[in-house]
Amino acid sequence: MKGLVFKYKELIDWSEVPAPKIIDNEYIIVKIEVFTFSHSDYRPYLGMDDTVAKNTIMGHEGVGIVSTIGRKVTFLKVRDRVVISCIIHCNQCKFCQQGLYANCLNAGFILGTKINGTYAEYVRVPYGESSVYKLPSEISTEQGLMLSDVLLTAYENVILKVDFNKINNVALISDGPIALAILLFLNSYYKKVTVFGHHRIKLEVFKANGAEQIINSKNNEFGDEQYDLVVECVGNDRDTFTLAQQLVGFNSIIISIRLFKKPVIFNLNELWYKNITIKTGILNNGATLEVIDEILAKKLDPNVLVSQVYNKDEVMEAFNQFENKDYFKKVVNLWL
Amino acid sequence: MKGLVFKYKELIDWSEVPAPKIIDNEYIIVKIEVFTFSHSDYRPYLGMDDTVAKNTIMGHEGVGIVSTIGRKVTFLKVRDRVVISCIIHCNQCKFCQQGLYANCLNAGFILGTKINGTYAEYVRVPYGESSVYKLPSEISTEQGLMLSDVLLTAYENVILKVDFNKINNVALISDGPIALAILLFLNSYYKKVTVFGHHRIKLEVFKANGAEQIINSKNNEFGDEQYDLVVECVGNDRDTFTLAQQLVGFNSIIISIRLFKKPVIFNLNELWYKNITIKTGILNNGATLEVIDEILAKKLDPNVLVSQVYNKDEVMEAFNQFENKDYFKKVVNLWL
């Protein structure tokens, strides 16, 4: 089969690799229909992270059809259409028992980093029954793909962590897909949302989806408004935590969703008397069924997150488009 | 009358000063029976803070008898025994309407810093009706004095901010009076509490009041235990936030109650995947009636916080004892 293999920094290849086989009774194999690129794949490619092991197939987001199941798998059947969670979990260890699947002692964020991932025609998923979800027929394959990571990152780190009765205005520091997903959920709450970004095409999408105010983040004029909730989710090491601390109001919340390489400066000396709460976190994919219900109830349409769809002959072209920051999620459909 | 006047760094004096007069219809004057020293008074004395204006009577904690009331004061009467909140608030401004009395636009933490405070025979309290509370006869004067600041700092910043159903073990970084007050409240919840400190006499009091484990904070061996709740409340610039970040477990909380001069280093790069929440804050004295109810229900005895009582001739001796860290609150009773 074909898979996108990380060789080393700045060398990846869509090449012929051995197809996966069942090596454990709890594993399943999924024939991938679509996958999508993520910043956390591009960073190792650039050499900014060393999270991906050499000669590993990258990718942690995917939707496909179950093609083989281990002997202990009972709830899933061959031909089920499933979304693969970017967090794989055993459902047995002490962290899984608390719902902290990302911290699973036997798995976690391993797909496409420690074990072969979803940028391939087939992927083997450990702990298959707890790590994939069947997609209802009303949800399209591209919509379902947004459940692997983006929608759940937004929902679990923001929507589930905040009492929106106490929130009037929200600042989103980022114009990327996570920020857009947060906006899509926030639309149910009718809050005033301000987006700090600088990619014109993407910012138009934010406006079209309910953002009330756009502030150019490259400009140093951020206004005097103080926000009840500030979410920074730029996905890189740019110091947006400093901006978040400037924007946060009294008795308010900062949520930090980022891949960090370095510590940050926390102005506790200025913020302590403002009664600030800071929340950090990684998704667990534990709320996937809730988000499926939100989509079925038409509270949000994940298609807004999909900027482009490429076919099976365009994998490298799609990956090489990564640095073009004018788009949200780029999807590859291997069945096109 | 006599008052303890801050002249300048390292010079204070228990000297004859003019008695206060009513200058506004909402003011009251309280004849002080007891006051107690606080770290936030000693810091300006040492020149570590410039929060106290020169020639101001220091002090923000006190219990006494209402001696004069302004014309608009209706709920309080002369001879009522009251505790003075360390946070004075107008109850009208936009912050007061949200319960953020410490951030009151017209007052806040002004007593003993911007206006004459409680280390005196009489103190004038602005916005008297919203800034003092009548003490029930069952509560002693020394017990009531702990409601000015210590008990409310503990209750509002920890007890009201945490869902204790999710907490099994607690780390208190400090062996001071705030930490002890937190322990007294925590005893109702039957949690395992570990105290990090190094003052032997005080640590005995923690043990006698239910702390399960004592760890010497001067030692660099803190053990492997991870805590569901870490509270740092050392009251000075020592970098206990670093220790708090080492001790905090997955899906857990750090609460930071401190007077800071400098920013701190926040290891967001290590903590983001642990789903950490950080809460900071200053008390508002808004929950005073709730804490009075807890004392009346005998859930805790604030007398534990009082290490020594001095009489009116021992004010300077008591103040000069401040650097003796072997004790909790030192109280001066001007009627002895």
C-alpha cells in the first residue's frame, strides 16, 4: 500500500510500504478514505519537534471503513464507517478511568508519532473499540474527519470548561482551524467574539460565521476592551500568552491550547488581584458522541473547516501546500 | 488618641495622633478593641513594598465597637460590636455589582495603605454599612478578628473555588496563618493534606489540626506524590510557584495566593498536556456571613490561628516580634 513516511527533517515520501496486519486481538484495521494535515505533523517535518519517530507513517486524523477486526472486537464490524480519534486509549489504566485518555499509560497521542498513522491507505488502530467512533449516515466523510481532532480540541478545552452564563465577550487569539471550530460552537451561546489574526482570507470566513470584530494581530493596537474569556490557540511558539494576559478582564479566564517548546512568562504580580483562572489542556476525544449529536442537531456544520479536498494523486502537492496559511483544513480523499 | 504610624522604611511609631471624625454620611468610626499584624504591613516596613503612604496609620484587620455613625447609616448602631473587613467597598460601582469588592473603583484594599488603618484606638471606615459585619455574641473578639482577612482569604480563594468531590489530596505550600486557615476549612472535607514548611512550632499546630504529612520545604526532597490541589500561599516573593508546578497532578489545580513583585516562569510546555487549572485571587470579604455560620456551627475554631495576645502597652514589642516566624497571628488587645 501507499503511505506518507517521515524519513527525517524535511524529507517525507508518499511511498510503497507494507500493509498493516492484526497483531493483537483488540486491534482493528481501517481502510482510509480521507485524512487531513495538521500543524503537529508539519512541525516535525520542519525539525521544530522530534515527536515523530523516523520511518513512521505520519497522521492522526482519518475516516475510513473497518476492513479487519481483532478477535476480541465485538461492537465494531467490518464495513463500519468510522472516525479515528487522534487519541488512542486502552480504557483500562488509571488515567483512562478518569477520562484522561490523552494521558493513557498504554497509548495516548501515539498515532503518526510512535506508531504508523493515518496518512496511508490502511492504518492499524490499537484498542479499536475505544478509539474509533461509528459515523451516522447523515454525517459526511469530510464532516466526520473533523471529529478526529479539531472539533474535539475546541469542544473539550473550551466549551466543556467554561460556564458561559458568566461570559459576555470572547477573544480568540488565532485565525486557524481550532479558533474557527471554537467560534462554530460559540454561535449557540450568542456571545460577542473578537478574533485576533492576520490572514485575510481566513478572517473573512470568521466574519461570515459570526465573529463580531476582527483585530489585526500584527498591529500592536489591540484596543482597551477586556475579555471575560481569552483563548489562545495559535499552535506554535509565538508568545501569544503575553497578549492573552493583556486582554483578560477581572474575574476572567485564559485558556491556552498550544504546542509549546518553551516556558512562558506569567505576570502573576499583575494578575493575582484580578482573580484570573488559567486553563490548559489537550483533548481526550471523550466527548465525541456529544459533538456528533451537536452536528446532527445542526448546531454547527464542520464543513466550514474544510478549505480544500485533494485526490490520491495529489498527496505530496497537498502536504507541500502546508505553509500556505490562507486556508483551514486541507483534506486528502484517497478514494477520489 | 494613639496610632501606629508608618513614617518611612523601618520607622514606625505608636504615637499620639488626631482622632478621626465623620467626614461623610456613609462613614462610621469604630473604637478598636483588637487588631492583628499582617505580612502585608511588615513588607512596607522593610521597604519591600511601597503600598503604604507615608504618615499613614497602618493596619487592615480589626474588631471593635461602633462609636459614631454617619447620617445615612441605618443598619448599624452605636455600640454594635463589629469586625472590619480588610476590603472596603462602595457596593455601587461596576466591580462591586459583580462581587469584586477588592477591585472597587472607590475603595478596595485601602485601609492602612491609602487611608488610616486599624492599628489605632479609633478608625474611620468609609462605606461603613458594606464594609463591617456585626459579630454574634457567641463569637469571641479574637475569633471575630480572624474574619477581617485570614479566614476569608482562605475561604474565598480555596473553598469557594474548588469542587472538592474531585479532590483526594491537597498540598499546602506554606506553614503560615493562611495555610492553617485553609487546613481548618479542609477538615470538613476529610482530605489528605500535606504541608510544606520549615517552622517546627507551627508545623506541630498543623499536625494537631489534622495535617497528615509534613514535608520540610528547605529540603529538596519533595517525594513523588502528585496532588489534586496545590495551594501556594507563602506571602512573599520566594518562588514557590515552581514547586507548585512540580507537585501538581494530572487534571489538577494550582491556587496561588501571594503578594508578588515579579512575574514567574510558567512551564506551559510541560503542563499543557496535564490539563492543569491555575487560579489566582485576592479576597473580597463577600462570604463573611457564610464563614460566621461555619464558626457558629463549630466546623472550625479560629482561635487556633491566634498565637499570642499583647496588651496596649506592648504594641511596639508585638510589632517588633514580627520577624519571629514561629507563630501565627499576633493580636494586640487595646482594652487589656
